[in-house]
Amino acid sequence: MSCRKVKGELLRALVLGALLSSIYGVVGAVSPVGEDTISGDYDLKEEHSLFDLGPDRKVAASGDVSVVSKGTDIENKASIFDGSSGDIGNTGTLDLDMNGHSLTIDSGTHIFYISKNNTGLNIHNADTITAEGNYKPLVYSGVGSGNSISLQANKDIVLTQSAHEKSVPYMAVRGNNQMNLSAGHDIVLTNDVSGNLLDFRNGAKFQMDAGHDIVFNKNNSEPYIPNLYVSNANVVINAGNDIIYNRIINATPIGVDNGGKASITAKGNIIFHEERASNPVAINLDHRSDFKIEAQTIQGNMQRMTMVDGRSHFALKANDLQFVAQGLPMEAIAPKYDPMFTSMISSTPGSTVEIDVSNSVKLSTEITGTLLYARVGSIDMNAGSSIYLHNAGHNAEDWFQSNVRTRSGTINLTTDGTISIDNKGSIAALAEYGGEINFNGTTIIPQTGVGAWSDDTSNINFNGETFISDADMGARAKTGSEINFNGKTAMSGAGIGAWAETDQDLWAESTSKISFNDTVDMNQVKTGASAQYNSDIVFNKGLHIDAEDNAFYTESAGRIQALATGEDKIIKGNMQAINGQIDVLFDTANSSFTGATELQEIEKIYSYDDEDEYDDDIIYDDDDVIYDDEDDDWGDWEEPEVPVIDETPVINITLQNGAVWNVTGDSLLTNLANDSFVNLSDVNRTGTSLTAQTLSGTGTMVMDLDWNSNGGAKEKTANSDYLTVTDGATGTQALVSDKAAMHLDAMGVNDRLYFATLANSDAVFTSPITQRNVQKGHLYDYIIGINSETTETTDTTEAVETVADRAASDTTTDWFFGTVGYTESPVVETGRINSHIMYDLATEMDTLNKRMGDVRNMNTDPDGWWARTTYTHQDRDSYSGHSNRFELGKDFVTSRDDGSVVHQGAVFTYLRSSDSFDNGNGKYKRYSGALYHTWLGNSGRYVDVVGRMGKVMGNSHTFLINGTQSDSSFGTWYQQASVETGKTYDLDDGWYFEPQAQLQYTHMNSKSYTSSDGINHDLDSVNSFIGRLGFRLGQKMNEKTSWYVKGDILHEFSGDGGIMLTSANGLERIDYNRDGKDTWYDLGAGLTAELSPSSSLWFEFERKFSGTYSNDWEFNGGISWKF
């Protein structure tokens, strides 16, 4: 056999021997694998390794590989991939190329184990990698440095720890070592036992990448042990789709500690899921750790999302963040632990939490635990559209139940949409010990115990619109803290809208303050704002408060201010200052205050009195040495100045530009500056008192005033309001009241209806209200109007120290409605008018034409009877009416030789007249008899002489202001003589012209009479002398008929008269003298016609002008019979 052939046979024998001695080929053969290829099933019986990791080596799989190593009781079990330190110098990397085949391992010993330096394992290009550890951890690289383990599968990697010998991590990499997991599809890591699933420490590095999902399963109930634990190590996890953390109960999915860094990113979602509610946090950071998590949606049903402590940093970035948990009730543990162990997100000393969500954040739990808690740390939450925070807190006194809480830390919530926080009666936002919470967005807080509570020099800022509803208290600032509402604010259904209070410490370094820097709407609240103990609530814009009780309440140096100019302020509810101060400006037409004010002084709490602190009455013996300061050097020490905190109760209200205060009850305030409207009136007309220390301005006061209720009292009564100013008053106030309800008509001439008492006042009240009242039997009515009376008071008590002080005077001005003047009673004017009517009736001027028509054309048969009637419309300056006259005469005609004709006769006249005037009316009569002699010359001349005597009588009624009337009945005689002449000139065509002249003298007798109310009337006698010049222009249409027009000028040359009225008690007298001289004119027309040889008819119309005549006219008609 040739040498070459021998060598070939030897090589074949060696290869065959190797195959026969392999695990795959012969059971019990020597291992580990020494070939460059691997395939098939391997049962190592825990005695052998599949590979010892030593020098660099490349192995390729020619088929699927399945490894089993378990089920023995041997003590020293061999790792599947063994990189133990037995051969320290034997280092290198095993490169196992699976060539697309699967690797499956089921082992009771370590699967991947490295404990020396610079050793690597790189399994790659596997179809799937599946490994299950049944006793020892799957991966351990905790000793040495420079080591690496890398597993890469084209599809899935599934690693499971199903059993263990003790609670240890089932994948642990520590020191300067690293591990990589990479799968084309899913990576599933399951831990069914106690201990960490992944544990990386002391500079280790770990990276896991999955093309699709990464799933962490923790299937036991071991509390607080993280599935992924990173301590001073660096971990990067990336998933092409979702990352899912599953736990049955208790286990913490992620823990980063001691400067560790972890970055977890999913292109899909990251989900934290538990099957049963438990308290352990999902992500726990401590000791300067850094954690980043990013996904489309990060969601979970665990009640605690992250706890960041020890100057660590947490950064979350997602489109949506949703943690919605039923939660495990914590009432038993919450008071015992720091809220960082119970809150959904906590940031404690020096730590930062940054949450950046492009869409929405929803954190909700049905337990009472806090959702966001920052203690000397910060939480910054930014969301594009909304932030929703909900818990089941129900007790506002239990701070562990707050939704958002900071303790010396900072919480910033920012969104372009809405921030919504609700619970079942606890605190929505709580800042304490210098903490700060900023709401940057529209904030909605429904159904909470307290909307915002800032305590111990903390600060809460609402930097957008804020809506708080159905809260026991909207905002509370306490112990030197502040709350700032920097956007529009609306509160509804709250017990107290805003409450500020500071420590009752005279030396407190800071005060509490709530500021509303935009418009405020508090609707259906019990109390709008309450400031106590040297604290402030300030409204810097407009406000609308509708309070059941107090709109503003201050106590013990608490202060409330609403002094913004040009802003609408509508306040319904009372203002109460108990050793506190309230300042409000109402200066727009839409501004109003509907409520009452109250000042109350109680025992002061900010007082400093040596006598109260020390006993000055201690007596020492002469030999006692109380204090020897010879050796003391006090240097420049100065006793600190005692703070002065004003506890004077003060309410200052200013009204301008149409603003209204509707006073709903007795009110007491300090300064009232009314340049607008104060309304004390109410629908029930209930008496209300308003007391101010000072009053100023030019405004209007509306008051319910009632004489029947007031009765002259200088105070409010059941139905009459009252104003009192105790220190000083200036300006002018227009008083408005319902006159009909004041019952001024029931006031006597000396009665006073008081409505105000002002000290040291030069203020003026004005009112157009007047009442004219009647004094029966008097000539004057008295006028009730607004008036005042000022009295001086001088202090002469022993308390006055100097003469100048004794001379100093205070004044008191009482304002009231009382008699301010008198005016003549209507009975006086009626008396004057009656005098005038009597004169007019007695002095009426009659003419021949009025009496008998055109006598020349009348039938001249003797013994003729004639009759006439007259209707007169009277319209004089002082009265108007009408009268009817009926007249019957007997005419005797005599024809003389010279051609003249004489008519003589007698006539009886009856006249009745009805007249009315401003305050009454009357009915009048006149009876008279007359003789006349008329001469008609043949040349056209005529002379008419008349003598008349008669009586005029009247009954008048005067309507008095109070609805009663005064009646008078009277009458007097008169005598009259008249001469009339004229001449007729005949013209062509039957026309004629007739000038006329007439003189009439009348004497009317004097008369005294008494009206029904006892007023005596003395009518003067009258002597009247009236002259008339006139003409007629007419035409004889035929022998029987003629017509004419006429005109006259009349003048009264005398006619003086008058009346004297005397009151029933004889103390009042009015003497009215009438100047009778007057001139007037008339125009008229007439018609005379012979009806038959024995009868004639005539008419005449006349209209008077000028003088005292306004629209006076009369119509005459007559007829004569001859028989």
C-alpha cells in the first residue's frame, strides 16, 4: 500500500471515529462539539457542554439543532455554551452560523455562561431561537470583562425561565460585558419564577431589537423585583411593532438604578399589563438613572406607571399615553408610606420626569392614590390635545388622595387642548412646602373636594382658561402660598370659590394670595371669596359672582380687592368684613352689586402688648439683684420693629358710570363713593338701613319711603329705608322713591318723613318729589318736599383735653320730607273766578239789534209781543262754558206827527249758564226786568234807552287736591242803565251804513258768603262803565228782508272789583282786587225778515276778540208777534 493511500485511509478512520464519538452519533460519546458543523439533537445530561468558549471559532449549522440537558442530580452541571474561567487563557469568540436553521435548548443548567475575559458568543442567522431554563439561569455573564453574547434569529427568539434553584436573575450581564438579542419578528422573554428576568449591572451593555413585538412575561407574584433591571449599565430595546410587559401581579417590569441608562423604543405601542391589581410600579428609577421610552401609544392597566427617585431622569415620548387601572385599594398603606410609593407617576429629590405626547394623556385609577407626585423633583407633561387625570379620592383632608401633588417640587402640565382633573371629593391639585404646579392649557376640574390647594409658601398657576365645578372649594391658598388664575376662570356649584389664609403669626414672612388676572365667573357658589389671617384675594379683571351667602368674606386682616377699571363686575351675594378689608370698584354700566354689607369687629389676633406678655406688678426686695449688665456688651443690637397688621374692619365701595348697588339687607360699610346708583328698594318694600362712615359722589339713591311706616322716626322702619353717615358726607345724591307708596298725602303740615342722618356733612340730596296737601278751611295748601335740618353738637365731656377741642363742633344733618312751602288753595282761584263770572253776567252789553232785530223793518202794528233766545259760548282766560238766555217783551209802538216812531216796552229775561275752570265748575243764573224807550227818527237816526234791574246767582264746586271739594252758593243784585244812538245812511241798491255809539252803566251790589269748608268770601260791589262804538253795513233785499254785518270796539272804563277770602280760623286772608279796565272787539252778522203782517224774525251772530276773551261767541234769535 502506497504511503498516500495509507494516509487517506487514516484520515477516513479519524473522521469516522469522530462521528462515532459525537453526541449525535453515539450516546455517551465525548463532548463538546469539536467539528465546524452542527446539526441534529443533543442530549448533554447536564454533564457536558455543547461548546466550550475558547479561541475564536466558527461553526455552521447544517440543520436544526435541538439541545437537551436536564434531569440529573449531579452537583457540577455543565453549561450549554460554557465560557467558564477554568481555562482563563483560552479566550475568543464562538461564531455559530445557524444558516437559517432553528436552535432549541431545554436545560436545567446554564445555557449561556461566561465568567472569564474577552470571550464572545455570536449565534446568528437562526430561523428561531428557543431556550428554556429549568434550574439554572439561562444567561450569565457576571464575571470578567470584554465578554459578549449575541443571539440573532430571522424570526423569533423565545427565552423562558420555568424553574430555578433560587431567586436569581435568569439573564444577567455585569461588568464590562454586553449582550445583544436580535429577532426578525418577535422576542418573547418569560419568567415563571422569582428573580429578575433581565439583570444588567456595573457597566454592562444590552441591546435588544425585534422586527415585530417584544414580550416580557412575569408569571409569578414576587413583589417589586424588576423584570428588566439596569444598574450602572446601558440598555437599548427597539421593537418594530409593540413592546408588551405582562405580569400576573406585583412584579415590576422595569427598574433602573445607580446611574443606569435604558432606552426603550417601539414603532407601535408599549403596553404594561397585569392580570390582577397590585401596587408595584411599572418603571422604577433611582440613583441618577436615565430612562427613555418612546412609542406610538404607551398604555397600561397598572396603578403605578413610574417612580423616579435619586436625581434620576425619565423621558417619555408618544402619540398617546393611557394608564387606566382599576387599582388595588390603598387606604391601609397610603398614610404609612411616602406618596412616591403609591402615586402613578412620582418624581422625588432632584429627579425629572418629562412626558411629551403629541395627542392625549389619560391617567385614571379607581383607587385614591395620587396620580402625579413631585417631591423636590419635577414633572413636565406636554400633550398636544388633552390631559385627563382621574382617581377615586374622596377625602379632601387626606392629601394622599390628591390627583396632582407637589412637595417642594414642580409639576408642569401643558397642552393645546384641555387638562381635565376629577375625583370623588378629594384635592385635584396640591402644592406644599414651596412646590409649584403650572397648568398651561384650558383646565377643567369637575367634582372635587378642593380644586387647587397651595400650602406652605407654594404656588399654583393656571395659565389658560379654568373651569372648576361642583367642588367644596375651588381654590385654597394657605400659609404664605399663592394661586394665580392667569386666564378666564369659571367656577360653579362650589361651597367656596376661593379661600386664602396665612398663619396667625405676627412675624410671618410671607402672606397667602389668590390672584385672578382675567375675568372670573363664580356661579351658584355658597361663598365667592374668603380671605383670612393677613391674606389677599385680588380680582384684576372683570368678575361675575352669584353666591348664596357671602360673595366676599374677610376676617382678621384678610383682604379682597376688585379695583380693575373699565371691567364689568356683577356680584350677587353679601360682603362681610370681620376685622378684614374689602375694596370694590363698580365703574361700568353693566356692573352691579346685589347684596348687603357687614362690618364686624372682634378680638384682634395680630396684637402685641407688653403688659399682656409680662407682669409689671412683680415686687422685688431691695437686696435682690435682678440683672447685672456691667459685663454685657450689646454692640449695635436694635430691638426689631414690631410688624403692624391692620385688623380694622373696612368695606369700600365705589360706584361709577351707571353701575348699580341693589341693597338687599341692612348694610354697614366704611366708605361709599356713589357716582352712580344705590338701590335700597325691593319688591316687598321692606325697610332697610344703610350705614357708612363716609359718603361722597354725585349719584342717585333709590329708597323705599313710607310716612305711614316711618311716622317721624330717625331710623329704618318696617317699610321705610334709612341712610346713616357717621363721619362725613360730601357731594350730591338724587333721591328716587315711589311717590304713590310714600303716603305723603297723609302727612300733616308739621310732619317729617326722615330718610337720612349725616354727620359733618355738606352733602346735598335732591328730589323732584313734592306733594300738595290740603288744610281744610285754609286758603293755602302746604307743599311736602325734600328738606334738611342741621344741628351742632359740642363735646363737653371730661375726655376733651383742650379748650380748642371743647370749641370744636360736630354737625348732624337730618334729611326728610316735610313742609317746604305753601301755595294757594284752589278755593282761592275759584273765588276769583266766581267774582269774574258774576261781573260778566251783570255787565253783559245788550244792543237794540240783538234785542229786537232791525226794528225799522218790523211790523209797526201796536201792542206787539216779541221773544228772543240767545246761545253764548264763553271762553275767557280763566273759565269757559256756555249760557242760554230766554227773553219775552211787550212792545208798544207810537207813530208821531213828525214821522218818527217810538217803541216802548218791558222785557223779562232769564239766563242760565254752566262754566268750568281748572279746579272746579259752577252753574249760574240771572233774572232781570227792563224797561226800554226807543225813538226812530224819520231821517235814519235812532236813540235807545234801557233801564234794567236783576239778580245773579251761582253754585260753584271746587275740587281740592286730596279729592274732596268745597261748595259755595251765592247771589247779588245789580242795576243797569244804557243809552244807544245811531244813524242809518241809505246807499245805492238798497245798501245802507249805520254808525252806532252806546254807553252802559252797571252797579253790582257787594255780597258775603261762606263756603262749605268755612272759608268766608266777601265780594266787592262793582261800578261798571262800558262804551261802545260800532257800525252796521247792510242791504235791504226787499221790503221785508234785510241783512247786515257789524263791528264794534268796546272799552270798560271802570269795572274794578274783587273778593276777599278769609280762612275758617280767621288767621289767613287774601284780598283780590281786579282791574276792570279792558278793551275788546266784536264782529258779527244779522238778518231780519217780516214773516207776515203780524210777525217778524231776526238772527244775529257775534264773535268777540282780544282782551280777556279767547274764543267767545254768541248767537241771538228773536221773533215778534203783533196781536
